[in-house]
Amino acid sequence: MSENNIYLPYLLRIAKITEEAPSVRTFRLEFVDEEAASSFDFKTGQFGLYSAFGEGESTFCIASSPTRKGYIECTFREVGRVTAGLADKEVGDIVGFRGPYGNVFPIDQWRGKNLLFITGGIALPPLRSVIWNCLDLREQFKDITIVYGARSVNDLVYKHELKEWEERPDVNLVCTVDPGGETPDWTGKVGFVPLIVEQLAPSPENTIALVCGPPILIKLTMPLLKQLGFTPESIYTTLENRMKCGVGKCGRCNTGKSYVCKDGPVYTLDQLNQLPAEY
Amino acid sequence: MELREKAKQLLESGEVKAVIGYEPGTQGARRPAFASSAARTGRLGFEGEQNLASYVTRKEVKRLGRVAVAARPPVLRALLQLMAERQIKEQEVLPLVLDADGQVQELATAQAMEEHLALSPQQIPARDRELMDRLGGMTRQERWDFWQGELSRCIKCYACRNSCPMCYCEHCTMDCNRPQWVPVPSHALGNLEYHMVRAMHLAGRCVECGDCGRACPVGIPIHLLTFNAEESVHAQFGQRAGASSKLDYALSTFRPDDKETFIR
Amino acid sequence: MADMYQLASASLDPLFAAITASGRRILAPTDQDGRTELNPVTRFGQVAKDYVQTTLSAKEAVFPKVEQLLSYTLLPGKVDLVDAEPAAVPTVVFGIRPCEASGFQALDAVFNWDYRDKFFNARMEQLTVIGMGCTRRDDACFCTSVGGGPGSTRGSDILLTPTASGYLAEVQSDKGRAIVALAAKLFTPAAAADKSMLVALPAAFDQPALSAKLPAMFDSPLWAEQSLRCVGCGACAFVCPTCVCFDIQEEADTRQGRRLRTWDSCGYHMFTLHASGHNPRETQGARWRQRIYHKFSTYPERYGQLGCVGCGKCTRACPVDMNLQEHLVEASQA
Amino acid sequence: MTEPFEPKITAFVCNWCTYAGADLTGTSRIKYQSNVRVLRLPCTGRIDFMLLAKAFARGADGIIISGCHPNDCHYTSGNYHARRRWMIYRNLMDFMGIDTARITFSWVSAAEGAKWAELVNEVTTGIRAMGPYTEYKQLANAGVE
């Protein structure tokens, strides 16, 4: 009896496409196979390899919350061969998915804590999964604060959800755009994310910080959080290194001895501090 | 003055940041060596195989600053061709050669390099010439079978490309995937197209050092492909890569009276 | 505990005949145009007589340079996905060196440490390794520095060790016993293991000490220095019996396609390049360090074994003599 | 029953001369064999050598490349550049054992509708006699396990 082919993807049908920002789209994907649809499960923080048949596979996190059953969502920017292939797809088309892979955000351990999300640009999708997961279990957590920025108003992703979070009394959303990126009717903040965090000066008391963004955001935000009194164990991030297999074999996603596909993608700052900066 | 002494002097005076030459390697081979301080010049020599010009365009080496290079004729030709292709400037590289009296000589200008090269005529090694002639005498089918047999051993390690002084592109066409022009896998089609592209991209640029063939771990005479392309440029357009720092690329220029016999 | 037999020199021809008759393919080192490589043979006479190593490694028997993982047909609103079944044929790899034989265990560690790779496993299941102890060595060899030896039985189903009158056959596994059973009368039980003809190879460095100090040496300038002459090709990785890193490539037209697995190398700039243009291992020094660390630090920590068997194939294949042993010795002394 | 062999011929033509010439063939009601698939490019200078290799790899049995006569290039010199490239590439292909008899280079102007028909007919007849380019088509699956 032959073993399963671990490189064989699930087939998913595109149920909905949302244009988020210039060349950024969100796919809502539903399993073609009913059995797979009912047996598939994942936890927030995990990722998958999405196939555009004809072009290949590309790695993104699952951007939807595991509390929302029956579909998964991914948000991607068109930058290379595979994402261009995905961008060509229309509702009803089939894509492939392998996963879920990797470790998870340990939200079970965060009960009764404040959550502080700090993110920018196209790095919101991985945290969006956590945000919705936590909002769907809202009573388990205390204050939820989201600091999100983008280059311009147009570059903000999930615009409808940002509005919803803004309107919710149980979410403190601080939205910002880089100077020059604002529109005349922009009511949010203007300034780089780290600066906004500095102004906000969140308390480290009983708080978990989740930081995800371009390297410059991470580089500037981490020392800031440290200064505010956050411990390295209370700061989480998620890494994205190039991957081909997703299952700890192809050999390229490691940072030092840690395989992002197996030991990650979720790391605490404490764990990252023990790894070489190969990410 | 011999090379080690010269290297020491150049490094001590700060004229160059490193001297690239050869040193005794393991397994009886000689290998490229980088001396970045006078203390490390003790093993340097002129004798070796890898075309050292392949290093001067590398980011890691450019970062060092001006380098001196022990330059056998194929290295000199490659350096001149790199100048013709605006990849290095005269003042970035200092070629060192042995003159007729066995003295180390600095060739600080392209003109000096050209003059030195003029002393030794460029020739394809007899063994390669023989094999090329043998291939020329075969039927097309025999040539196809020959190359299919040879290329079936190719593992696409890119030792040929990476050893080549003229393959300096930061983003090689092999690595382009929009569209995926050449298949990445080392199957029959991927191998054939890879070597075809490599040879065409070196037509009019190959300095005929043969280092690609020497680098091949499985012994495919791939240098004959670039030799063929280069010889065909020479025969039809009368110019050789590496002859001058001012050479125009043969395939980006033309003459209205270029002569061919096959277009109807 | 291994079963020990004596095998007369003249017995190898009938043994090859029996193996071939059993439907197994034999891959053995042969000399062709001055190159020694594994090729299909049916007679012992075809096997190379005087070799230290083949250039390429035997990993190709279980991890081919290009293999199909799946294929598909594209239809309107539909994708017909077809699983690929590796065409694994019963194979005996004969005459590879003990170092290389032990390499299969390093491959197995990666292919099966968590998710199981059916392509590797299907081929491995069909593979029998008849190793050959070494009576010669060359400058590139350093198996004894990494836990192996010219007479190491690790990874061989049967290890043959040349003796004055023929071979000592140490049968290690059921697969090995199955080969013996094909021609049992050729094998006469041996009382003692005569390994006097094996070549001596003193260890060149203290590997456990090196592995222990590597984590603290990550930022050492040594790696950049050592890698200055490296041209960044993949020859070392592709000839390596344990290098397992691969790429997955898609080939398709508008109607159908396939996904292929191909060898890849950590020495390539492209290997870790992000779509954004950012590269976690930007310089050749960082990539060379990865090669050393993966084999001598990551492997032992993760899989409890080394990712290097000391065969020296990388050193022999390198166009610029990046001698692995020499660099490891240098790192040990740094 | 095996079908009689009908060659597939890929024609890479320039927009300004040969494509217009082929158009003229049609409007002049000159009949010619239907084995050719015409791919229009702006200029012969744009016909990368790899396009030829790709055509064979995708199943072409023969290839026609045609553009403006020397001196008539819409972009002044694209065809001169193309000619140089072909001179080198054709030699290389021949050296690698690729069947250059399956590739026909030609100049067909916008006024030469009849020449286009003649060219296609001749090439089709020639390739039909040569048979399918099997050895090249087989490459696609060789070397994959």
C-alpha cells in the first residue's frame, strides 16, 4: 500500500474575490471535495501553499479565522509568477492548497489578557486571522487594540473590516497612513506606525503584543516595545521565508537551526533573539 | 620582481586591497587565492586554471576595493571584454603579468593589456580543435546523438555559468520566471535549452578560456558550444571578444553587407 | 549482529547473474571515457576496477535529479489532478563506498522525520546496498573524521571487504539476507572478520568539538573569507550523497501540466530570495556558512546524525577546490 | 489506421512586411497549404532565437521566419540585427545537431503575396517529406523519473 503524496494539494474553488488595494486581492476558497471540507481544520497562525495551476505554488498564511467554517481566505499581492497566475483567476476557478502547516498563535494562553496588534501594509492578513479569532471569542480577552498603517489610504487592506472594527466599541483601532498618503477626507492618523505606537504608549501590563510588518516596521517597533516595558516573551511575530515544500524538507526556510515551516512561522521575540537574523 | 614580492608591495602601499592569484590546492590542483594582506601573499603564483576575471565582477569582491589580478592571457582577454561591456573600469583592476624576462609587470591601462596580449596569439587548444573538427565531420544525426549523450549527464549545477568570467548577470535568464523561459529541471529539454541559451548569450563575448568545460563536474565539453558561437562570430564578422576594451558587441551591431547564404 | 561470510573473487560473476535473474537492476561504478559513474550492469566484469569514488552519488537511485510529483489536466472550472507513482524498480547498488552507503540514512532523516515522502520511500524500499570497503583513499576523503570508516557497515545491507582471497561479506539486514539467499552456496560462513586490507585514514579534526562550537561562530568572518573563491555553483550539493534540498517546478501549457521535483543548492543566490527582493542569505559567505551549519550543526541537533559522510565528492567536483575537510579543520582551529 | 502525417509549421513573421504580404496572399485569393500557424511580431529583430527552440519544443515540425527585405525594415535596422543573430544561431543549432533544414529564413515584402504562398507550399512539401520532428518532441519527457 503506497503512502500519501504529501505534495498533492486540495482543490479549492474561488467563491469570492475582493480587491483590497492596488494588486492586492483576497480569495475566499471553498473545498471542492465535501469530505475535505468537513474534515479540514486549522489554527490561527498557520499557513499553506497555494497553487496557481500552470505556474506553481506560493506560501501565504491563512488570513481567515478558524472560527469561520466552510472556507479559508488568503490575501496576496501580485509580485511574482505564482501570484500573477493567481491574480488572473476568476470566481469559480480552481486553485490548489496544501496545509495547514506550521505552528500557531497560542491564543488559549492569552485568556484574560489585553491584545495589542501592530502591523503595516500587506502584513495585516496573518494578524487578521488572529484578530477575528479573538473577536469571535471576545469575552475571553480584555482590551483589543489594533495599530495598522499603510503607505496611503488606498493601500490599506480589508477596508470594510477596518470600518467595522472602528465602529465596534470593544475594539480600539488606530489607523494611520504615511505622510503624504492621506486623502482630503482621511480621518485617521498620519505618520509611520512606530511613531503612532510611541504616541499611543500602550501599557505592557497583562498585554500580549503581536507585531507583523515589513522589516523596517519590525526593526523600529521592537525596541520601542522593549522601552515601554514589554518582555520578549510577550511579543509575537510571524516570519515568512521562501518555501517550496512547507513540510521541513526542501531546506531553504530555516533561520539558523529553526525551520520556519515547522518551528514557525510564529515566534516570540524571545525565540527570535536566540536565532541568527536569517529572515 | 616576482609575484609574491609585488603583491606584498601593492598591499602594503595600499594601492590594492587584495591580490587574486593562484596557490597550491589539495589533490594536486592549483586554485584561486585571495591575498588581502601582505602576510598572506606567501603562496601566490601565476599558475592555475580558473579564469580569475570571473571574480572581479562579484559583489563580494567589488566590495573589497581595487584588486590586482595575476593575469594569464585568457584572464586579460576577459578583463578587456568586461571593460568593453562596462562592467569594470580600468582603475578598479590591476592586471599583473610576467614579461619576457620573467619580471612581474603591472598593466595599468587597457592599452597596455591589449599590447601585452598582442604578443601571444589566441588559439583554441589542439585537443578542443580536434574534437570540434571531428564534430564538424559528423552527420547532423551523429552530432545530435553526441550532444544528447553528453547533455544527458548534465545536472544543471551551473558550475559552467558561475565559472565563466562573462556570466556576470545578477539576474541570469535561467533565473527568470515571468515567463519561465528555460525549464529549471535538468531533464533533456531543460539541459538542451540551457546550453543553447548559454552559448548564444556568449556569442561575440566568449574569450575562449574554456573554463566552463573545465569546471563541469561530469566532464561535458560544453566549452565547445561557446567556442562554436564565438568562432562563428569571428569567421563572419571578423572580430574576437577580448581583443579590445572598446569592442562593440557583435550582435548589437550590423553591417548592411553582412554575407549569408541561407535566407531566401 | 551481522552474519559474516566469505565470498571468493570468482563468486561475484555468478552473484551478479543471480541478482539479475531475480529481476533486480544492478547499478555499479563503471569506467567510461575516463569517468567513473554508477551505471546499470549485468556482469561483475563491467564494474570499474580501480576507483576511489564515483563523481556523482548513489542518491540518484532514490532521489533522482528530476522526478514528477503530480500532473493535471485543466478544464473549464475544473482541474483533474493525478497523483504520481514513482516507478521504483528493484535495484541493487553495488560497490559504493561505506561513506556513501551511510548517506542514505541522512536522506531518510529529512524525508521522513515528520511528514513521510512517498517518492523517496518507494524507491528506498526497492533498494539494496552492497557496499565495498576501501583499500584506497585520496586527499578528499575524511570519513573517519565524521564517524565513518573504510570498513563501516552503516547503511550497507551487505558490506564487502576485500581480503587476500576474495571478500568478507557482512550481511546487515533482511534485504542483504535476501541477496544471500539468491545464491546461498556462494557464501561460506566466516569465523573472523579479516579487515587487514582496509586503508588507514586518521581523523583530521574533532567533529563533536567542531559541532559544539559552531553555534557561537555564526558571526565569524571566517565564512566570508573561506568562501571568497567559491563561485556559487551547485556542484558540491548535486554530487553530495546527503544533500537533499530541492526545488519544486511547474511545467504546463494551457491544457495540462506537471509538478517536478529537482535538486537545488543552498549555494545559489536564488535559493532563499524572497519575492520582495529581500534575501536572508545575501552573500556567498552566508550561503557557504549555511552549507557547513546545515550539515554539522542543524543535522546533529535535529536528526541526531551528521549531514556529512566525509566522502569528499564535493571537494573533487568543485571547480575551485573548496576543500571541505580543509575548511572544517580550519574552523576547528579558529 | 494511422493518419497521414500533416506537418505543423510555425511562422514567425514581422508585422510590416511579411504579415502584410501574407495578407495580400489572402486578398489576392491565392491558395496555399494550411499547415502554417502565423505568429506576428513587430519586427524580425524581436524574434528571439529561443522562440524557434520553443516552437520545436511545443511540437512544430518546421519553422518559417520572415520579415522585410534588407533596407526595408520599418524600424530601419531590425532585420539587419536579426540576420546577424540567425547567422550565429543557425551555425550553433547545426553544431548541436538540430535539424536546420526544418527552419526556413526568408524575406517577404508586403507586395509579395505570391512569394509567401510559394514559400509556405515549398516548406510544407519539404517538411512533409522529412516527416515529424520526433526526436525533438521526445525531449519533453526524457530525463523525468
